[in-house]
Amino acid sequence: MTATALEDLLAFDRGHLWHPYTSMTDPTPVRLVHGAQGARLRVSATPGAEPVEVVDGMSSWWAAIHGYRHPVLDEAVRSQLDSMSHVMFGGLTHAPAVRLGQALVEVAPEGLEHVFLADSGSVSVEVALKMVLQYQRGLGRTGHPSGRTRMLTVYGGYHGDTFDAMSVTDPVGGMHSMWSDLLPQQVFAAQPPPSRHDACGACTPAAACPAHLGAVEDWAREFRATAEAHAAELAGIIVEPLLQGAGGMHPYPGDCLRVMREVADELGLVLVFDEIATGFGRTGTMFAADAAGVVPDVMCLGKALTGGYLTMAAVLCTGEVAHGISASESGVLMHGPTFMGNPLSCAVALASLELLTSTDWAGNVARINAGLRDGLAPARDLPGVVDVRTLGAVGVVQLDHPVDMAAATEAALAEGVWLRPFRSHVYTMPPYVCSDDEIARITAAVRAAAVAR
């Protein structure tokens, strides 16, 4: 492509295309991606510049766990195209959807046996919340002003950009506070304590030191009190298990999930785990729920579901929830997207899941965690850094000030890495196929971005 043609592309982009959380009238700079392979992107900043190869430290927002142009996933898409690219799911079915459903039920925590195939992560949260409310309606607990129609969640969370998803996202420090007067009013409990307690220095979730246990016990009392105070109006609980993602990259102990399970059982609430970011090995177990030994009633999946190839999500629920929904006045789950169960998406999602489970994904995540831990440790001594933390294939450097996005991006690119910081966090969620050298390059870029001004 000529420099003129590239300039025309970028000019149209600047004038007409919105990018996530950017201004249309004063857009932030973008880089043009020319191609991708493995864990690398080929990008250029200006039309005349030669593309440079950089390591993708973001897995394209945590989705491309196998990297790019993986031959197994490429072949799954090509093969499915020879059959059909799409067919409506209303009144019809097809092998890719059925086989994906079978694979998800097999790998999911035991008891999650019914699968709803959704369009995106935000939509899966919408569907999950609808499941909760319809379940309660089926039990005769909603449908009137005093019924159970509210969700309990915790501060610091993020669940998506659609309206009900925004309503269970942090209402103060989250990205959606401007909509607070229009959103359903949910119930928020205190944010769970961090996994590594400051008083312990090197405390980890497995250490179970006194300060760690004390913080969890204090939080549990407050969470339980909040739930009991609103018990008559609550329908369910929704949280991101073990790791709050876009709300602040905040890891917290599995003990907190066990408290939520107990409270849900005691008060007749539906427990929803939003595993869109944490699912498929990101935190070190197949699902974050596995690490805590807790089975939710409903679980949302997305992002890495298709290995980053196509947009798709899924909602899994127990038989009890499914039967409660069927007992509601409609008799059916009131949701049905046009592209539900898209065959292309199902085929590549199944291939991605089979690829993941046929490899030593846990060993790779542990290897990446070791590289992130060692490579980010020196950042503790950098000016402005207040915390450094890792969990599975996640590494975070938190600052005491907002990141200078332009300077941080340039600093990371100078190290040969693509990063996308937010607020006061410079973080990475790399593809699982990254080599040790690529992880070392990523951690060097995070350190450089953290001090860029």
C-alpha cells in the first residue's frame, strides 16, 4: 500500500471512526496495524514509516491467548467457511454450537450445565442479570415493587458498557459515573481486601498470615451485614472472581468468594461470576472459581473464548436456575440475539478450547507469572510507584498519579512492546505463547512506561 493510500486511511479514521473511550473531535493518535503473527504486531505510526514489529503485551485486550495467525485456529475458520458462515439459531441448530456447548460444560465447574451463546462480554452480563431476575420471578419473588429486583456487588468492579452491566460497575471510581442517575440502583458492598496484604510484605493468598485473615474476616462481616440489610430486595450477587479487571486490576483472596457463596445460599440469592477476563487460564486455573473451590449459579465467559478471533461470549447456569426461569410467566429466557450461536465463532471457539486443553497451558501461565514477577520487581523502587502485583499471566504496576498515555505509549514502543495503560495502572496480560525473552521485553516496557512523562 502506498504512503498516500495509508494517509487516506488514517485521515478517514481521524475524521470518522470512534475508538474505545476516545473523542471524535479531538481523537488520540492511533497506530496502523499491518499484520500480526505469534505474539507480535506489525505497526506504523505514520504513513511513510516502515512498519515495526512489537510484542503485544495486551493480547488484544486479553483475548488473543494463543497469539495471532495460529494455524489451528486459522484452519478452523477456513474449514467452517466451506460449510456455512452463519445461520439463524431460532428453530435451527448446527454441530459447531452443539460441540462447543459440550466442551464448555465439560471444562466448566461441575453443575454449570446449560449454555447461552451470546454476542459479547457486555451482552453476556445482560443475559446473566436477566437470568437472575427471571429465576426470582419464577419463584414468585419479583414482579411487584417490594420484590427482589436488585443486585449485590462490590466496589471496584467492572462488568461492561451496556446499561445493566454499567449498573453493577463501580458507581464512584468506575468509568460510568456520568450515567448514575439513569441506571438501575444496585447495592454495593465494600471492595474485598487485596490478596497481598501490605502489613505482610510478601504475603500471598496461600500464606494465610494473621493480617491477611483478619482483613478477610473484617470484610466478610461488612459484606454479610450489607447483604442482610437488603435481603428482601436482593435477587443475586455478581462479581469478578479473584481479580477485578478494568476497574483497577485488583486481586483479592478466594476466601471472599466462599463468603459470597455462603451468603447467597443463606439468603436465596443467585451467585454470578463474571469470568470474562479471568476465564480460560488467565489467573492460573482454568477459571478463577476453580482456585477458590466455589461453583457459581451463573458464569459469564468471553474475551479468550474464541482466542481473540471473533466476538462471542457465553453464559452458563445450573439446572436449578434454568428450571426457575422456565417457571417464570414467559416460560422462556427472554433473550435471542440475531447472531446467537454463529457457526464461525463457535467453530473457532471450539478449536481454541481444544488447543488450550491439549497444551500445558497451566505450565505456560506459571512460567509467564515467574517472568512477570521477576521482571516487574525492580519497578517497586521507581518514583511514583505505589504497588506492583502479579496473578497468573497478569502483571500490574500502579502509580500514585494518572498515566501520561502518550508518553507511556511511546516509551513502551521504544522497548518494542505495545501496551495500553489506563488511569494509574500500567499493566500487561500477554499471550500465553510469549517466550521468556518476549516476557522480559514486556516487563522492561512496563517499567519504562511507568516513569514516562
